[in-house]
Amino acid sequence: MNYISNIWNNPKTSIAGVLIAVVTVAGALSQQGITFGNVGKGTVALIGAIASALLGLLAQDPGSAASQGSGVTAQ
């Protein structure tokens, strides 16, 4: 399986995976109290929140027209 071609063929899935990883790492760092110094207090939580928001924007309602056009039918 060619992983690079999978990234280019499925960009939304690849971006969603990266955002999930960012949210997970940012959550773990924030829980441990790790920050980026005095200037960056709260930056880890902010990065996690932004990644969560972008992931929400990528999400699609299963009953929307775009997903119905892909051959998947909502039940």
C-alpha cells in the first residue's frame, strides 16, 4: 500500500487524522501542565481547541447530499 498516494487521494481523511492527533497530544500536554513558557501560557489548550474546531468543520452530516452521492445511504 502506498501511503503517500493515500494522503493525496483522501485529503479530508488525512487532515482529520492529523487534527485528531493534535487534539490528543495537546490534551495530554495540557493535562500534564506543560506550557510554552510565560508567553505561551494556555497555548497548548488553544491549539487543541482550534484543532477541535477545524475537525468539527470537516465533519459532515451522514444524511447530507455529499455523503449520499458517494454511494452511502443513510438508514
